[in-house]
Amino acid sequence: MEKTMELYEGIPGSRLYLCRGGGHVHQWEQLPAYNEATLAFLREQAGT
């Protein structure tokens, strides 16, 4: 987690998404939560 935080803090405009209960393929295991976080980030970047 230390390296994750280092990267997150070092990339301007980045977002940290932590998936509780997710494994190595959380984008499939927790699809609704993953999609919500991804779409929110993309909308923010697009200014909508």
C-alpha cells in the first residue's frame, strides 16, 4: 500500500479507488462499484 500511496500522491489529478472485498480482478468481481468510480472520474475529467 505504501507504493500505491506514493504513486497516487505523485500524480496530479489522480484518484485512488480502493475496492473493499475485491481481488485481482475486482473490475469483474465488483463491476457496479468499479463502473461507478470509473465513470465518475471520466465525467470529472470531461467537465460534465
